[in-house]
Amino acid sequence: MRRLDRIIELLFTKPWAILPAKHRAIQELLEAHLNGANLFDFTEPVQDDEDSPYDLVGSTAILPIEGTILNKCSGLEAMCGAFSCEAFRANLRQASADSQVKNIILNISSGGGIITGVPETADLISSVAQSKNIYAYTNDVVASAAYWLASQTKGIFLSKSAEIGSIGVYMALLDVSAMYAQEGVKLELIKAGKYKAMGIAGSSLSDEDRALLQDSVNKSYAQFVSYVQSKRPSISSDTMQGQMFDADVAITNGLADGIVNELDSLISYLNS
């Protein structure tokens, strides 16, 4: 149980920029494990067989952004399909310093993730784009926090059937106080600090609690929008309300720049 504490804390107490279905899938995975499914093997460390953090094809480096985005990623979280912003930043710096690399493609397949670490990673992508040709590509999905990162590249390309967008932020808290009451369980909370233990299982949020959390979500959303509009000022506020778009509509709305069905085609174009 202790090995899962951090994931549970992130899931229910932090602002997320992620597709709701992805957030729910993580929750269901944890619930299944806690109910005895034993989905995770804590005895086997995650192995990294890669000699290089990126593939180099000609003068183009390909860096993956796959899975649920976290700031730091433990072995367990990697087993759950998480992506580490911290590790990615180190890999991107390495690619940026590589004299063989002229172009960088962020090959993205992610529904987003937690906000923490994303602005710093976006800043680094923007900085690297000053010296390297850095682009984003997907033949799957680029949503929420993943789009935050993609928006800082020089161009975004996607396949015909890919989806992109979901610019928004939310926080999901479970109020289980009614269930506790039905089961005859009452929370006795002893605390110091007005907002301490806010959202703890067995309690309900006060109006002041909700206002504080809403303010946090609003600030994260405003930051997200400011990053996107700094690189793509043509995107309207109506396009940044959490919805997803297919390729054609995404290009029309300014979220993406072109349709490229195969990653190899984009690599060949850049190398030529």
C-alpha cells in the first residue's frame, strides 16, 4: 500500500491537464490492485534497455512522449505507463547538445497528465527551438498537458485519424462522507490550519475550500492558455474549452500545421 500512496495523492489532490477517460482509467487500475488484483510486481525493477534516450535518423532525433505525464516517475509509475518530465528534460538537453542533431521530433502519444513540471518542460522545449528545428508529431493523440508541450515546438503535424486538443485543467475529489455515514463510520478530524486536510476521505468540502481549489485550477488554466497563445495567437478561446479535434478541424482552428500520415515521411522531409 505504501508504494501506491504517492500515486493516490497525485490522483485526487492535484490539478490535472488530462483526458477524463485517462484519469478514470488510472483510478480504476489502482482500485483493482487495492481490491486484490495484484496488478503490480513490486519485486522486479523496471529495466531500461535503451543505450540512447533518443533515436537518431540522419540528422533528426526522435524523442517519445508517451503515457500519463508526471513530473518525476518512479519505477512503479513507469510500470503504469507514466512519462517523466524530469527524465525527458535531461534527454532533450542531451539531444540539443549533440552536434549530429539538427532536427528534433517529439513523437507524442499522450492524453496528458499532472500540471507539475509541465511549464518547466515547455520552457525548455521553447528554448531548444531557438537553436534546433523541433517539431511535434502524432499518429494517435496529443491532449491536454501533452498539447501544452507540443505547442512550444516550431510545428505540429498529425496523421489523418489522430486527435488533438483538450486544452483545460481540472481537479477530481471524491466525497465519500455519505458512504461513510451509511456504513456507520464517522471521521474525527483534529487539525490546525484552516485548509489543512481539505478533501480528506470522509469529509465534505466547504464553500471556502471549493473557492480555494477553483482558484488553483483557474491559475493553472490561465497559464496553460498563455503558453499556447504565446506560440499560436490565432487560436480562439472557444477552441480552448477542453474539447478534442480531429486532424482537419485542428488545422483549421490553428492547433496543428499539417497532416503527415507517417513519421518516416516527416523525418525524410527534415533530413532532406
